[in-house]
Amino acid sequence: MMILIDQIISFLVSFVYGFFLYWIICKIYSYLFYKNRYMRILFNAIFCISSAFIYFFILLLLNNGIIHSYFLLFLIFGFLISYCLLKKK
């Protein structure tokens, strides 16, 4: 059972991490969609594993690593909001 302040902090961190993921994807877009198939798979695997590890480590520091589905929803929501705000027109 988490106290309310821990949940609110985890919501905010998940939301901000969604913004951070969108920003990182924009910066390394050329590596994630590289023409060479094997390099693309390698870069995508490294990116996915490292971003998941960083997110879990942050949650480990905040609330002992408890992951709820609504934290992931806030992460996706933050990603989508940053996509809508920062996309190139």
C-alpha cells in the first residue's frame, strides 16, 4: 500500500518521463530507424532495455519499485502530450 504523496510523485515522474522519452526519441531518431536491419534491431533493443531500466530505477528510488498500470498510462499520456506539443509542423 502506497501513501498518497508517493502516488502523486510517481504520477508526475511518469508523466515527465514520457516527455523525456519523446525528446530522446527525437534526438536519436536516425539511429532507431537506421537502414541496416541488424543495426536497427541492436539500437532499438539497447534503447528499449535502457529506457525501461531507467524508469524502473527511478520508481525503485521513489516507491520501492512498485509499478502500477496507471503509472504506465501516465507515461504514455506524457509521451502523447509531448508529441502533440512538440511535433514539427
